[in-house]
Amino acid sequence: MIDLDRWREIFESLFRHKLRTILTAFSVWWGIFMLTILLGAGNGLFNSATRNFEDEAVNSFWIWTNQTSKPYKGLPAGRYISLENTDREVVDDLEEICHSAGVRWLNGSQYKVSYGNKSLDYRVCSVHPDFAKLEYFVMDFGRWLNDQDQGDFRKVCVIGDEVYKGIFEDEQSPIGNHIQIGGIDYKIVGKFTKNSRQQNERIYVPLSTNQRVEGTDRLHNMTVELGEEVSLEESMILENKVRAALAARHRVDPYDEQAIGIHNGVEDFWNFKTVMILIRSFIWFVGIGSIIAGVIGVSNIMLILVKERTKEIGIRKALGATPRSIISMILTEALVLTGIAGYLGLACGLLIIHAIQSVMEANNVELEFFYNPEVNVYTVLSALVVLIFSGVLAGLIPALQAVRINPVVAMKG
């Protein structure tokens, strides 16, 4: 049965000094509120980075060449190095390499994209079919480029979602339609979607077709996939092996990282995980620090309440109140103060996170470094339970002090 008189007494005690109680409750509210907001913001950063990594194989290298910065075997520095089809074959011979793909970018006004009376400006890229094993594509219509397209020099293309929206006004299938790229007709065989708007504004054509049109066997980049279980240390060793293999073919110093550049996706992924661990540790450090400050505030206000109510507690004990009832009264006040303030802090934090998500969805806003700032409710609820438990413990010291009050001394005071 609920003891209404007891609860009335608890609230009267807490609001006897409204400002002090409100300020203490605010410190508890702020602690759980800040933890909720920080967790939401941290998850927004984490989800954005994870989303970007989902679009490509993390166990991969991007390779490019540039001007040599060191002389080598009598050859001067300053030579320009270009990748060629045979370089891909050299890299493929390394047993640690699973897949590779050559890349050529079709830049310049000569590669304008047109459809009917529309002239559009999208980035066009020519690639090997294996490129899809290193960059993950969700095919909405049709298919990706295949080996037959590459071998037969077919004039076919795959378009991104933004290209599709810019060309086709309704929701018709683009498959079988033709677009012009640099004045040459290409048949659309597929339409894909990726997480990044920039990547959705691309068009992919077979590498062999573009090389035949330009009369070259050169590549702008190569991308290679390593084994799934490769470690960071193993990837660094393999990076040196790839650079050495290409350096030997082009007669370049194997330590000339300017001449042969390699972007290590494995290293990027490990750096990302390290940064996320640091960010999350910082979030919990700040959040827990705020909670502790609130708990200390609860302990202090309970001590003050006990001191102010010394005479009252003495009278209670003289009338037969047990130590258990005295402790229960103080702990209940701490529980009520911590529980209500903590719950309101959690509710306000979740409400703001939900409002941010709703505004972003309603306005179709996608930030590159902030995506879906969700909060794991169970995690925050666990923190709230710990907060309430800590608040009760914080009231235990004042409660024990109240029990030790001598009734005679208290009533004389």
C-alpha cells in the first residue's frame, strides 16, 4: 500500500528550498542529457564513416604514379611515370593479390554527356569489370560491366542514381537507352546506387573501349584487393612489395613514394577504428564526469537536508523511529531527486536526437561526416540505472549520519 503521507513529506522536504533542489536536479539532468547528446553525435560520426567504408573494400590499395623525386641507376629525378595495362599483370602475379582493376578517368570538355537535347556534366570513368569487386555497387536496374564488354570493346555504360535522375524524368527503366559520351553512343546496361551523392554522379564504361578510342594502353590508377584476413602489418609489407614490383619495371627507386603512390585502405580502416575508440572514450569520459558531478550534488544536498533536519530526526528517534526507517527516508529522497531528474534528462536528449533525425529526413539532408545520429536506448537506460543507483549510494552517507544522531542532543539543539 502506498504511504501518501510519506511521499508528501519527501516532496515537501525537497521543495522546502526550491532553488537548491532545482540546481541539484539540474546537475543530474545535465549529466544524463549530455551523455545522450554526445552518444548521438558520436554515433552520427561513426555511422557516416562506416557508411563510407561500406562502399569499398577496406582491404585494398589505390595505386597511382607521378614524377620521380630521386635519381636511380643513372636516370635523373623529375621523370614522369605512367601506369600501363602490363603493370596490372605485374601486380596480379603477386600471390597476395586477389583482384585488380585498371582505371582511366575521362576528363575534359570532349567527354560531355548528352541525351536528346540535354547536355549534362557528369564524371565518366573507364574500368575493368573487376572494379565492382573493390567498389561495391547496388544494381537497381540491369547489370554491371562484364568480361565480354571488355573483350569485345563494347560501347556500353553503367550510370549512377543521380545521372539517372538527371536524364530520365519519370521512373522508367534506363536499360537499352543510349547516351552520348564525347560524341559516341553508349548503350545503358545498368543503373547503380551508392551512399555518396558524388559517386552517384558517375558513369562507368569498359576500359578497353576507352583505350581504343584514345589509342593508348595507359592507366590513371590501379586498385587491387588483398586477402580478407590481412593485418595492418601484412598490408604494409605487401605495399612495399607492390611498389618494388612496379619500381623494377619502370626503373624507379623502390623507396620513391612520390613516383609510385599507394593509398593503403587497410591502414585507413585501422586509423578509423583507433579514432572511433578515442572519440567514444572521450564521450564516455565527459558523460560520466557530468554524471559524477550530479551525484556529488545529490550527496551534498542530502547532507544539508540532514543537518537542517537534525532536530526533526532526533524527535523521530525519540518517538521510536527505527534506524531502518530513517535511512529509508533519506535514501528515498535521493532516489526521487536522481530518478526524476535523470529521466527528464534522458527524455530531453532522446527528443533532441529524434528532432535532428526528423529534420534531416524531412529536408533530405545528407551530411558527409554526420549520418543517422541514433542512440542505443538500452545503453542510455543502463547509464540511467547506474546514475540512479549512484544517487542512492550518494544518499547513504547522509543517511548513516542521520542514524548516528543522538535524540537528546538533537532536541536540545
